[in-house]
Amino acid sequence: MTVSFTDSIDDRSARGIAAAVGRMITRGELAVGSRLPTVRELSKSLGVSPTTVSEAWQTLTSVGAIDARGRQGTFVRQPTGPGSPRRYRRVTEGPGHFALDLSTGTPPSSLLPDLGPVVAKVSRQSLTSSYLDNPVLPELEARLHEGWPFPAEALTVVDGAMDALDRVAQVVVHLGDRVIVEHPTFPPLLDLLDELGAEVIGVDLDGEGPIVADFVDALRLRPVAVFLQPRAHNPTGVTTTSRRMRALATELASTTAIVIEDDHSGDIATGPLVSMGSWLPQRTVHVRSYSKSHGPDLRLAAVGGAGDVVTAVANRRLLGPGWSSRILQAVLLEMLDDAPTILAVTHARTEYARRRQLVAGVLESRAVALTGSDGINLWMTVADERSALVTLAAQGIGAAPGDPFQVRHDKSHLRVTVGLIEADHERIANQLAEAAGGSRSPRGHR
């Protein structure tokens, strides 16, 4: 089969060339073992510089899609992925210990339910009679279906939200595919999509969710998947409104894109859950995590929705871990109806909202731009990211740099996990404002 690179490559930037060649490999137009044109040959036929093609080849090499063999040439190989969560490492590496580390994005243990009494109730249960048992406890599956935001064709349980996103993405996304994400978004998701060799399209947010006009423009590029955080968006704290989700669903209706929703905050979010599954149930996969609300070490998330995708995830897991611990599933099932747990989660939701509001109020009074109103994180604009991080570090405060969250860099930001601030909210908020380059406080703080 003769392949025309000039006809297949519309975007002749390095990124566009890499994505187009990746799609050609995924579609089988370029078979494993095929010899690619030289950098000089392709640059001449595309009318671009050799440096541009070389950068594209480097991108494809980093995901293991092509193999340079010196004078023999460059050949297509089976993609393996770059293997390094580079964005996530930039969020977590930090310069060291802080008296107050607001970079983590994790809930404080003081606002998590007490697992002890619940674990005691299920500790003597024998939950696995055969390796061929249903991967989800029947009682938990029924309970999850009851509370799902739309009728799910299939439902399974995996080891946390990122495990869910990883497994769903591997079913839906292939090398060179275009996918839509919110901009900014969670760095591990961007690392995952890099690993798969996908071309990421970032759609900006406003107070109601993804901006419709930007979303429409992104859909013209025919993405195979859309990744959304419907409420308490990490990092911005935006919760998508019903009006906005309906508008997005209208635009998606004429496409074939699969929607993957990450409801990572669950019951500690104050905003209502509005799911794309209310309009497109057969093309929506909803992920519900219990890490922030019930405990990170439960390592559980439910995945439900589009039957072909969810079933493919469950079937693939049979060749790996098989199932998520049924003991932990039993603990979660008990917690979902346990009165003290429900009370603890309700208290946590109220307390997170209070802490966020206290810090946001001070920042706004000092003209520091921030977004959203939900969840444990706050996304604030700073004059200079590096300078802000150094200023805070000098005061024993850690924060996450904003750049790893961004598909494309526009302004400088920090993500601050305000849910971890237990006391001295005004003092800490003023320190954040100082680092951001905010105006003088009305109360004279500086």
C-alpha cells in the first residue's frame, strides 16, 4: 500500500506531523516494520524545515512508535509509551519538607471517616469463594446502580480514579487520536494521554464549565474522546452547570466521541452532579471515586455507563488483577449506609467549603484572581510562578506549580489545597496573596 504523507498531514507543525503519523499507524496505513521517509525527504515534500520533522520524529520515538536504525532508516514499531509521568513528578517533587504543604491535593485525615468500626464489622467475612466470582460484590453493585447519575449499561469497580481513567483510555484512545480535555486539567491525565501518544486539545473553562464556542472548535478536529470533571474540577474548583452540560451534549450528539467523566470529589463536593449521561448514556463512562470522601487507602472507584467500554475494561482486568479487593468493597458498602460515616462526610463537605470560602475571600479582597467555588483545591493567578513558590517556601508553605496542569501555557498559576488549612486562614491567605503579587490588604496586611 502506498501512503501519501502530504495528503494525510494537514497540520505541519512538529506536533501535527507526529499526531498525523501516529493516526496512520493506528489505522494500519503504516504497518509495523514500514520504513519511513528520511527527515530531509519528508521536510521537502511537506514544505517545512528538517528541524520540524526531526522534532516530530523525536515525539514518536518517545512513545516507542518509531525506531531509528542509523543508516538503515527509521521504521514503524509497536508503540510502548514514554514511561515517565513527567507532569505529575513536577507537582509532587517539591524542594523538601514544609510546615504546611498545600501542594498535595489530598484530604486531611482529620476529615475522613473512622474506618475502625466499619472494618471490624467485615473483618471476619469470607467474600471470595472462587476466582471466577463476579468482580463486584452483588450488594455493592446494586447499591451503586441505585445512586448512579444515569442508567448504566454496565458497571465495575477498579483501584481508584486514575486506574479507571487509565483502563478506560486504553480501550478508547489509540496512538495519534485526538482527545478533548479541560484546560487546565489534572497532570496525571495529561501524562497518561502522552503515554498513549494522543493529541490533546485543551478547552478553556469559565464559571459554568467548558466554554461552548471552544468546545465546538475542538469537535471540528474529530476527537475520539472527551475527558470531563463534572464538579469540583481539579485544579480550578469549577462545577459544570446543567445548562452548560446540556449545551455540550447538544454539540456532541452528532459525533461519535466517548465521554469519560471523573467525579473524583464525590460526596465532599458542594455542587450538584450533572452528568453527560443524562443526555448521552450510551456514550458516557462515569467514574466515581471514594478516595477524597471515604479514604484514599480504600483505593476504590466505580466505573459505569457505556456497556461496550465498561465490559472491555472488566474483561481486560481478568487477565491482570482480576478484581479489586472484595474486603475493601465490603468496607465501602458498609460505609455508604453507616450513620457515623454519613455524618463525617457531611461535616467534611461543610468544612471544606468553609475553609475555601475563608481563603478565597481574603484573596479576592487583595485582587488575586481565582476560579471556581467547589472542592478542596484553589486555582490562583500569580505574577510569576517560580517567584511565588520560592516566596511561599521561605515561609514554610508548599504549593503546586500551575504549569504541569496546563495544556498550553498562558498565565502563571498555583494550585493550593486549601482544604488542608485547619486554622489561621486569614494569615495564610495573606501570605498566598503576597506571593501572588496581590494588592495591599484593606486591613493593612502586606
